[in-house]
Amino acid sequence: MMSTHEKTYTTKANFMLHGGDYNPDQWLDRPDILADDIKLMQLSHTNTFSVGIFAWAALEPEEGVYNFEWLDKVIDDIYSIDGRVILATPSGARPAWMSQKYPEVLRVNGARVKQLHGGRHNHCFTSPVYREKTQKINRLLAERYGSHPALLMWHISNEYGGECHCDRCQGAFREYLKKKYNNDLKFLNDAWWGPFWSHTFTDWSQIESPSSIGESMVHGLNLDWRRFVTDQTIDFFENEIVPIKELTPDVPITTNFMADTHELIPFQALDYSKFAKHLDVISWDAYPAWHNDIESTADLAMRVGFIDDLYRCLKQQPFLLMESTPSMVNWHPVNKAKRPGMHLLSSIQMVAHGSDSILYFQWRKSRGSSEKFHGAVVDHDNSSDNRVFQDVAEVGKTLEKLSGVVGTNRPADVAILYDWESNWALNDAQGFGLKTKRYPQTLVQHYRAFWEKDIPVDVITKEQDFAAYKLLVIPMLYLVSEETISRLKSFVAGGGTLVTTYISGLVNEHDLTYLGGWHKNLQEIFGISPVETDTYYPEDKNTVSYQNRSYELKDYATIIKLNGATVEGTYKEDFYANTPAVTSHSYENGKAYYIGGRLEDQFHRDFYQEIINDLELQPAFSVKHEKGVSVQVRRAPESDYIFVMNFTEKKQPITIESLVKDLVTGEDVSGELILERYEVRILENKK
Ligand code: GAL
């Protein structure tokens, strides 16, 4: 029986949200266009709009002079067609008058250069003026719209990120450190390994945030700065929501999270596991570059699924896709149109992994400035006849049939652990291969083994309950506290199966290495001690023999000293040829595996297949198919909702063994079916 985390949340909606960022403030002198918007919204099968995200200059054109009438009309008009509103606070971008009058709202960068007004997402998180101004406007918004029947949720600011190094932020950082280190500089110097290069501080005022023109080598400082930036961002957010909580305690609050877009990995700069605790609902902005020239559609889909599963698990409840593009973005190196079928497929994939919405950036394409060629539901032609608009309407019609899915979670017996702090510390570590650490990508490599077999995975963070899973995978968990080590030990002792890899368990929460060899609890669990980690040049080769097959190794090979573990695989080359590369060890009621080298995907497929067999792990619903098709499930008490998705450019035969209902056509289906390229089928299996 798979564990299901059955928490639900309320957006005050029992339907799938469909719509997106609506920026009528760009069109206030065109009432004809605003009237067209309302007509087009009805034709597009959309129902929910995020408004006011960047509207501060329209709401408060001069300090203390407010203009809400346009927003009143927009919200009323949306409600008149039975639409709903996600109301944003405008702090993501500020009016020019504010930067001019109060330069303290502007950021100072790491090189201590004060920034000019411009762009967005660039205010100082500590500035008392900015905090006061945001609270003021948020209070006015909450007073005016808090009881509007269209209001579904709050969208606080936009894509919080970045950092400020101004004097106020330095002061706040020092206060943060004093609190953390009990006002004891010795404690801080010890944690930061102060005597190294004479970096012992004798007064709190000597401490500065990391800088390219100052300190960047004290790892403890860097790590604490990253923690502070997360905490200060959350602190700013908490300040923003004071009036909102006071005036609208029943309206859920979200802010839109991001991914790092270069390779589509989870957002690195803020520890979202901390931020999640302050939100009612997780939402994120997903912009995968479909049809790119470096990876298959299926590989990209898998990486999207990984981030979805991580963000969903931040609260163990459905999340919202807050932004996506109905066609293309304007900032990928090449901005390719979604091929026919891809818009529905990529949207439904988000639902399959836990989203209760498909929302876009943006409703109507801007006429000027940097986003005038970014995809939108309504193009410059103002028409409902074009392909993109029709694709959106198709998604809308499909979502209208999925109200049963709303609020349901996904079942999983397998968890992969993602840790922001460990990633920061690992990236900071001068050692190993400077370009080959690739922590998030390594986790995805492990995720692949399950994704390809349709075995659902929760991607969890370290404070979550390990005991809810049969298998916990913790690749490259470089930084791990004593406390987490004890919890891992209890997990295995209690019957759990644990898998780790090279470069795990090396430093504690201060980024100080463990002394006396690998932590004794880890040695006990795994029955080994990793003694040296060899790093490879791209042309270096080695192989590992595992179950009489050979697997290629790259980047890392850890030399292992046995201390009770069974050897499952050995290195074939180099001075450590024939020594253990993969081990297993029974510890109390559970089992622990160590993978010493970075091995090819086929190794993971075969290695995890053994564990899947041992633990009798199953797909949540079984569909026979070839590579590139993915089957994901959302589970309600009475029904499983099954999403069968063809992420290939070919027709794919699939076989469904039981009788299920197609939620779109209403027909019963079973047996062999053909999926067209990019086709998705949504099925219901009533229990
Ligand atoms: C997001 C942002 C939106 C829009 C979009 C374009 O990161 O929140 O406002 O700029 O990117 O893809």
C-alpha cells in the first residue's frame, strides 16, 4: 500500500484554475481593448486572472495619490463573466518617484555599487521606507478588495530573488549572526574556522557580506549569508502580508517560485523549503524550452516532473502553475513555437504532477518594451482564430472535465532528498571537479530510474518525515547535520532502504568537515568508510562491474574501505581496480547502499530495478508502453486519475489492462491503444 499524504488546501475554488497574468494597466487608454479582453476571456475557456502584479505606478501615480477605479472595473468585469482574481501586491516593481525620493529602496550589489532605478525585482529587502510603502499599498488593496467575491487568492509580489548589500542589510546581517551565535564571537569564529588566513573577527562590525572586492573564501560566512538572504526575503514577505492577514485571514496566500532557467533546475538562490512554511499554497513559473537541440522531449519532461515533485512536496499538497507560456517565451536562446499537441501535453503534465492550475504569462501580448514578443493568449492580432488561442481554449475545455482532480495528491513510496543548503555548500567547496558537481542534475539522474518506470517519487527536503517511505535516496548529500544523520539512522533501523553516493556526509551544518573519518553513524549504517574521492578529467575512463555487467563511470570515483558491507560492484581500472565501488549493508531492520562512482544511466536503471523488486515497488497504475511515454497518477479516495503522456515525436502503442474511463471523451477504454505524437490521455479508475 503506497503512502498518500492526504492534506488538501483551499484556493476557495473547486475547479482547475485556467488563465494567468493580466496586465490591463498597460492598456488603460484603450477601453476598446479592455472590452475585447472580457469577450476573449469567455471564448478561451479561462476563468482566473492574476492582476496588479506590476501596477504600482498605475495605482499610486504620485506619492499618496491613489487610483483604484480602473482596478475596480477590471475586477468587476472579470467577475461579471464568473471569472476569479488572484490579486497581486505590486512590490515586484516600484514607481520611479519612489526611487528618486527614497534612494534607500535601491539595492547595493556585492561589489558595493549602488544601483540606479530601472528593471524590477530589485528593491532592498531591509529598507524601512520600502517596507512601509508596501504595507501601505497592500493594506489599501486588502481593504478595498478583501471581500470582493471574485478574490480567490493573494499573489505576494513577484518572483522574489536577489540580494542587497547596503549598509542597512549589513546591519541586519550582523544582527542575524549575533542571534544565531548567541552574541558570542568565539562561537562564530569557531564555526567559520576563523584562524584560517587570520580571518578571526574581534568585533561584529568587522563582518561584511561576501563580496568580489572583499571576503569570499570563508565558507561558513558564505553559507550564513545565503541563509540570511532567504530569511531576510521571508522577513520582507512577512512584513508585506501583515495587513493582508489582518484583513483577509481566509484568503490563501502564495508567491510565485521559480526554476533556474539555464538548465531548468530548481531555483538555487533561496531556500524554498524555508519559504514554503510561510505560504498557504506553493506556486511556480515553469518555462521549459520544448523542442530544444540538446535533449529529447522526454528528457526535458522528466526534469520538469522532478521540479514539480519537489515543489509539490514542499507542502505535500497540490501546487499551482502560476506562469507558463501558451506558445514561446522571448528569453530562451532560441524561442521556438510549441509544436501542435505540445501545449496540451505540457499543460496536462503539470496537472499530472500535482498542479491545480494552468496559468499563463501573459493574457495579452504587450505592445512595447522587452516582452512585446513573449507568447501570450491574445496576440497583437487581437484574434481568437489563431493556433495559440485555440490551443489555450483546448486546454480550458480539458481542464473543465478535471474538477475531480482538484485537491488530490500523488502516492509515493520512494523519496529523493533535495537540500538547498547542501547544494550551496557543495558549490562553494573548492575541491572535487569545479564544473562537475552538478548536484541538482545528479538527483535528476536518480529520479530518471523511477520516472522511466512510472514509479511515483516524492522529492522531499530534510525536515520531512522519512518514515513515510520505503526507499529514501540521498545522492551527494555533502552537508548533513548530526541531527539528520541520526534521523537517517532511525529510518534504516526502522526498516527503510537508504541509498547514497560519493561526496555525501562530508561536512556539518557549519560547512566544517567531520573529523575522525566518516561520521560513525554513517559508518554503522553503510558498513563502509569512503576514504578518497578521485576526480576525473572528461577524457578519463573507468568502468564498474556490477552483476556481471560493465558500466561507464565519469567525474567521480570514491575509494571505499569495507567495514561489514557486501560488495555489489567493483572498479575495473586504475590503482583501485577490483576494490568496492557499490556496496550494500543490512543495518537493524533496513538496508543501506553506497554508490561510489558517478555511473551511467543504465547502471541506475539496473541497480534500482533490484531495489524495486526487493521492495515490491509498483507504478501507481500499470500501463505498458515504450520509452518516452510517462504515466502519472493523482489519487482521490474513490478514484485514481491517470495521465498517460507521449513525450515522443512518434506514435506509441500502449496497453491498459483494466477498464477505465477517458475523462475527455467519456468513453470506457482498455486494451491496446495508439497515442499520437505528443498525445495525452486522461483516465479515471474508480475504486
Ligand atoms: C517571469 C516573470 C513574468 C514574465 C515572465 C516571462 O519570470 O514573473 O513577469 O516576465 O517571466 O517569461
